[in-house]
Amino acid sequence: MDCSPEYIKMCDCPEIQGKAKWLISDWTANEEDDEWLSSPICLVMPRFIKFSYDGCVWLPRQDQLQEMVLIGKDDAPCSRTIKFVAWLSVFDEELAKVCLLYGSMEQLWLAFVMKQLYNKAWSNGEWVVS
């Protein structure tokens, strides 16, 4: 599970926080004594919170991100994967740069979710319409 400062910052947006279900099994990050604590256990550096719930930032797992891009009620995992691969293939020669831009599968899937649902891309530390 990605608990990096970058992932926390990427998740700290109204689009993602609005989808939070706040289940006991979820990962969250909250600031305590000038450090970010993620549960169950993960220490990361402090960051500014812009869109939070009671001081916590919900950190979606990869499976939760994949659920966000369901095509329909009967959507199969294969169809989500095909859309994901199609999105990656748009980058062609830039694919290596894209892979370096996102440091985890959660970050990569979050970028896909934001593009598919909100037409946004991660640029210079924020989500911008692309």
C-alpha cells in the first residue's frame, strides 16, 4: 500500500475524498505531531491538507481505485484492464516517462481514474484539466 507523501497529496482532492467510504479496513493519513500517520502503520512526511475529513485523508487501495472506473453494473475486471492498457498505450514513446512519474500502482491507477472520470492529469503537484 502506497503511503508516500506524494500519494497522500494526490489523494487529497475533492474528487477522491468525495468517494471515501471510511471503512475500518481503509487506509487513511492524518497529521499528528508534525508527521503523517497512515493506518494501519506507515510514517510519512507532513503535507498540507486541502480537502480532508476530520483531518484525515482517505488513501484508496488499488482495488478501490479499480472499482471507481466500473463501466456498468456487470463490468468484468477484464474490461477495466483493457481500458487501462488502452490509456497507457496513448503515451507510446512517452510511456517510460509516465511510469517514472508515478511511483506505485496506486498512483498509476489514481491517474487513470482521474483521467477517466474527471479528465484531469497530475502536473506540478496538482490535478489539472487535460
